[in-house]
Amino acid sequence: MKILVIEDQPDIRATLKDLLEINGHEVLEAEDGVQGVRRAAEKPEFIFCDVTMPNLDGHGALAAIRQMPEVCEVPFVFLTANADRSDQRAGMSLGADDYITKPFTEADIVGANAARTRRQQGVRERIQQLTAHHQRAIGAQWSHELLTPLNAILGSLELLELEAGTIDRQELKEMLALIRQGAERQERLSRKLIRYFGLERMALAPAGRGHGSCAADRAIHEGAVKAAREANRAGQLRISAVPAPIGIDHDCLKDAVYETVSNAFTFSPPGENVTVSGALVQGRYRIEISDRGSGMKPEQRSYIAPFAQFERKNHEQQGLGLGLAIARSTATLAGGDLKLCDGAGGVGLSVIFDLPVALERQD
């Protein structure tokens, strides 16, 4: 394998290099986090990284490398002289695969390399098999997003198993909270995948098979309020929607609004309002969700696709890039259209659902 070693102490770096080369690996060296991020562009297959380093520490290097599509899912193991579990939890929450405490042995290094590679490879293969027919899925980006919460969960559980007898009540609560956060994040990602592929399956259903009907105002309200609460910005939500029956299942429309409002809060500055409206316009139903955020370039608006995220390096994003794809598929299933426009005064983004009103209402 090609293995990157990021370590500021020359003697430890040299020892690691010798151990790995003896075991048949090619070694890339970096003396601090900045150089490590730069050398990660050479596409190593495994990374060992010190935590405490000048210029950019291990946590900063990990965060930067996890944003690099070509290496974002490469196994990443920290080397540390600090056995503090809070430090380990911080690394695991960023997507670290393991910790090795200094001083280490050859067995520690070789064993960590073998174990993490097997685990990562198994998950990667299952993900690739699941989406082989979706070439545009850009596996490196979204498979990393699926793996990160699992790393936090599995790493915390391993720590509990190894040191159960020495963990006090407060540490246990913190570790259980980390496990819960990872599980909740994994659940959200799974639900998005289920919703997106469910919409695709509905689109392939025989002509004439209905997709249900719902009260637009209720679905809009439920989806928007849920998104605002999860973003801790309920006070910045402005919502008004008139009643009307729409030819799409209640949960489908609610989820489409939820995804769009969640995006609006993600990309708008704290304190800025997100406006959601539902109105009858010339016999059709118009849902408009507007924010005061960074907006989207014209070329980005023309490409709404699953697993597509724009300017990921410039925005702290978590997710699969499915929100707008879910919104568009929902609008299409309802017999309508989805449009992206500049927000008021050319600031931010407005997402507009243009939907036909259903002839019958069936809740």
C-alpha cells in the first residue's frame, strides 16, 4: 500500500517509515498537518497521523483531508501520546478510524493497518454494489458521508468494550451521546436514500397508478417547522400557506418541503429569516421557499442531480446532496415543476414548486 505518515518528530517518523517499508509498503512523509494535507493529494491508501503538531494539528488535517474527494474515505489512524478519551471522541466525531497510543509496537501499526483496511474495504464494496447503476453518484463523496457516523459509533463502542471498567459516569454519558449523534445522523442519511429511491420507483410505476393526494397547507407547515426546529432556528421561520388539495402523498410533499427548508437554513447566515409560502396562482399551487444566503450560480441551478454538492470546500456540509433532487422528483410526480431563482433583490435563493391542484382530495 501507499501509506502517508504525518508526524512532526523525525525519530518517530523514521521509525514508522522503517516498520512500514519492512512490511512491503510505500511511505509518504509529512512533518506537519499542512504538509500532510498537501501530500494527501498523492492519493495514499492509508494515513497515520500525529495529533499534536505545529501549523496544523491532526484534527485540522483530518477535517481537511475528509473534504478531498480523492482520499476522503481512506482509513485514517491517529498516533498520540495523549490517552485522554475526550481527545479520542473528538477525533472519532470527525471520522477518525482508530487511535494508537505512543509508544507503539510493530504489531500495533501492522495490526491497525490490516484491521481498518478490512473494515473500510467491506463497507466500500457494499456501497459500490448498492449504487453501481448510478455512475454520477460520485462514490468518494457520499460513501464518506455514510462512513463518518459509523466510525463514531463503532469507535466509541470499541472504546467502551476495552475500558469499560475505568469509565466514570460523566464520560459514559458523553460517549453515549456521541453514539446517539452518530446513529441519528445515520438514520437521517438512510431516510434520505429511502425517500429518493422510493420516488424513483414511483416514477417508474405503470401509468394511471396514483400517488395519493394531500392538503398542501398541512404538509408545508409540518415539513417547514420540522426543518426549522432541527436547525435550532424556529424563530427565523416565516410561513403562510393557503389550503388546497395537491396530487401527491402527504409524506412526499412534507419531506420535499423539509429538505428544501433545511437547505435554506444551512446556506443562510444565522439570524436571517427563511420564508415559506403556499398560494393559488392562476389555478395552480405555488410553493416558494426563499432565503438570504449565498445563492447558486446559473450553471449550478441547471444541474440538480442526486449526490451533487456544490462548493463543498467552501461550506461545511453534511449530507448526500439529495435535498434538491428529492424536491424536483416530488414536483415531477405531482405533475408540476421545480424552479430555482434569485431571491428578493438578487440575494439568496428562491425554490419554487409549481404544482397542479388535484381534482379530488383523499387524505
